[in-house]
Amino acid sequence: MATPFDPRSAPARIEPEPLSTSSDDTESLDVWGFRDTRFRARPDGVVELTGRRYELSGQELPDLLHWVQETIHPDVSPHDLNPAHYPPPIPPPVRNEAFLEEIRKIVGPDQLSEAAELRLRRGHGHTLEEMWAIKYGALPRVPDLLVWPQDEGQVEAIVQSAVRHDVVLIPYGGGTNVTDALRCPRHEHRMIVSVDMGRMNRVLWIDPVNRMAAIQAGAVGRNIQRVLAKYGFTLGHEPDSVEFSTLGGWIATHCSGMKKNRYGNIEDIVLDLRVVTARGLLDRSAVFPRESVGSSDLRRWIFGSEGCLGIVTSAVVKVVPLPEAQVYGSIVFPDFESGVRFLYDLEAQGNTPASVRLVDNLQFQLSQMLKPRSTGLRHLESRLQRLFVTKVKGFALDRMSACTLVFEGTGREVKAQQRATYALARRYGGLAGGASNGQRGYQLTFGIAYIRDWIMNHWLLGESFETSVPWSQTLPLCESVKRRIHEECAKRNIAGTPFVTCRVTQLYPTGVCIYFYFAFYFKGLSKPAEIYAEIEHAARDEILRSGGSLSHHHGIGKIRQPFLPRIGSPGVATWAREIKAAVDPTNVFGAANQLFGNSDA
């Protein structure tokens, strides 16, 4: 029998020490991720991932490049490179001398910088067009000054100074945005200041009884995980970018994570916010399990606001004890359609694993090419598994799909989930693929993010985009978007075969989130990044026509701005503009994203 809870004996809040940073965690300025990690092709065609931090790191991938040649274009070669010209020309800073004089009284000299490459990095996220621009073109406008506030008081002072001197502020977290939200409006004549929240990165306190924590907005996901785990807790929020993105960024983009089935999306995790606006600090007196206070609930306005209404300085979040058990799993299905039907029933029966992701056949093939070279018993085991699946069970290599699973909870919960999940999978012809394949598939998410920048060196452009869609439209949408991309590539006479693939990544009672990946060979094309943008625009048009959402968790930024009139009435646009005018009448937070900006930003 459990011991009755006595609040009088409850332990005090824990105040963790600041987390020390490691020089090994230095991030790249010109490509995704850590500076010590990137893909490279050896002269013999074997591909490697440098560094030591991922399962793939240091491994030989002997089949990847050959598979790319067969699948996309035969001319992809380790000897034919498209060298980048980073850094591009960087415009000189615009200076507002009155603001500069005042800001030097607010922060110390080590909290300000006009360094060109640092300004450039704060002026873009990770859309394909932005990454192309910094390597092969230029950004016409970047921030003029960087400032690193150390506390909320400094943020308030910076904002009020910007109001007085008509300066634009753009908050910066981890720089992982993929919607052009960080790109500076090209026609902005005022001084633009990037407010980098990187020094406001602490877990301020943990309340172990009420299972809450206060965390500063600049805290990076991987560090939040480390600090909470030290005291036996987790946030459970794990987006693909968790190594680099921040709590403030998750809030500003209305983020979702890979384990949302168990822990929820960001709106389910955040209990309260502190936000500095042009009108002052937005704060409330206390935090409650739930309340009904209408527009006084700051979360309603700030989730998804993309830096246009203010700067999030901290949030109170739910935390949960670290799971007693964590088990990976995988299932192979004869085809993608069977996998989707399995997911529908899995969600309907409840008790869904923390993470469930289903990839189509082309993405399954890619995952096989990303397996390191195997020898000896491991090689024999792999061959026997393949023979069993294809010869005994009759799965076709060009049809089969795979599902990766993460079970978390108590030992009893995990075992119950495993029994129910695998029993259901068998009804749809699914075969258990083993824990090691599930773990590799899940962890591959972090390593595979480095591929985009590597393939650009080999005349390939590729990127991802997402949507959510009701169950009834899931399969038709996947088919129609793939077909539309192929048609658009054919219209532009793109050589080879475009790489178009998708995966289902999050489940809801009413539908799913779908990620698409798209790449093509661009050698010989004029303005390839513009061509990519045109085709991606067409794909998003097809998503909306097929019943999908404009975004599931990436946000709107500027890249999806032209579609806003299709998803909301004119009254919605008026509402958004009037909110902006009331909160920020002089447009200090002038990032010009979503309905708070305009399409030529």
C-alpha cells in the first residue's frame, strides 16, 4: 500500500548549478550541427560520418553513394564536387548611434558583437534556400548587432531602449528554424538587433513534489535533458532538433516532439510563461494544474508567435520521473498501406508507445544504405534475416516499409504495450524487426540531419517539410504530393529521378503528422535553389488541396506566408494584425513572420 502524501514533509525546490559547456559541443556556422561531425565521401566511394558522438560516427557506409547513383542520378561522384564559397559577402552593419550609446550602459562589452560571421549566422535558419545563399550566394540583409542578455532585467531594458530608438529586435534561440523566420526583411531600413538568448540557459528550479520546473528560454534541449536527468526527471519533449533547439524556440514555433504520444506536445508541457513585450513584462502570479482565465492565459498568444510579439524569457513546465524502462522496437510491413492501417488501429486501441514512426519503401531503402559495413556473424545474420523476410514471408524489397518504436514507462506498462503492439502488427502482416533495428532507426534521426549539407557538395539539393492530415486523407495525400513533385520536376526537365519519400511521425485520434523528404540532382540547372523553392511551393499547394495542414510543428515564418489566405478568413488576418498593433504598435519585433508581416519580407 502506498504511503499517504504529506505536503508538510515535501522537499524544497531544487536549484541546479549552471551546466558547464564543453568545447566538444562547438556548433558549425556554415552547416548543420556540431563542428566535429559531417558526412564525407572517400575517393573509393565509401561514405563516413566524422566525429564520435553518433552511432554512425566513424563507421564505413560502403553502399550509400552507389545507391544514390542508382536511385537519383548516375553522375553523383566523390570526384565531382560543388565547392561552397562560404562566407558570402556580408553587408556592413546599420548603426543607430543613440541606441548603441544606451545599450552599452545596459550590458557589458562581452555581451555585444558586430562580428560579420556571427551576424550572418543569426540572420538565417536552416531552410534549403538560406543554406544555399550562405554557401553559393548572399543574404541581402542580416542583423546589424548581436546582444546576449544575461537576465530578464536586461531583456526588459533592451526592449525599452529599442522602443525609444526605433530599433528592430529579432529573438534568437538555436537557429534551427526551417521557415525563413530568422531571415531579416530585406527592405528594413532600421537597425536590426539579434537578441541571442544563449546566456539565459539555466534550469532555475525543479519542484520534485509538484513535478514542475522553471527553465530559461535559451536553454538547449540536450542540456535540459542532462540537468533534469541528474535529478531523476525528464521533460519528454524530443524534437528532431533537440540537440540544438531551445525551450524558447519550441514555444515560439508551437513545437512537437518524437515522444509526444506519452508526454504531449509543447502546449501540453508548458504551464506558464514570462514574456517581455514592447508594452512591458507579461507575467502572472502563480502556476496551476489548469485554469479558465480566457485571454489572460499568455500561452494562447505566445505559442507559435515566432518572435513577433515579444521575447520569451522563461517558462514553467511539467516534468515527469525518468521512465523505469525504455525499450526500442521495430516492425517490418509488406507495404506502406498495411503500416498505415496498423497505425490507425494502434492509436484507436490506446496505450500507444511513446514514439511510433512509419517510413515508406524509399526511406526504408535509404535506412538500409545507412547501415555500417558488417562482417563475420553480423553479416551472416543480416543475410539470413533478409532471406527470411523476402523468400519465406514473400515481402518485396521495392514495397516493404518499416516502423520504429520506443516504449517508455514502468516495466509492466512497457511489457503490456509490447504485447498489444506486436499482436496488432501481426494482423497486418507485420514482422518484429528487433530492438537493435528500432534503436538504430530512432537514433538515425540525429545523424541523418547532416546529410542535407553533404549532398549539396555533390550536386544534390534536398530538404524536408511536414503537414498533419486526418486519417481518411493520409494515404491519398501521400500519393498526390509525391505525384505532384514528380510532375513539377518533369516540367523543369530535371535530370535523373527525384527522390521523394515520406514517413508518418506522430499519431492523434483524428489523424497523423507526415514528413516529406525531397531531393534532386541540380548540376547544369540555373538558379537551382529557386527551382527547389518553386517545387516545394507546389508540393505545399498539393498538401492543402489534399486536406493537409499548412504546418504541423515547423510554424509559418515567411516561407509559408503566401498560403495563409487559404486557411483563414479575412477576419483572421484582421484579428492577427490588430493583436500585433496593440502589443507592438511600432513593430519593434519586426521579423515579419506569418500574418504579422507581409509576403515580400
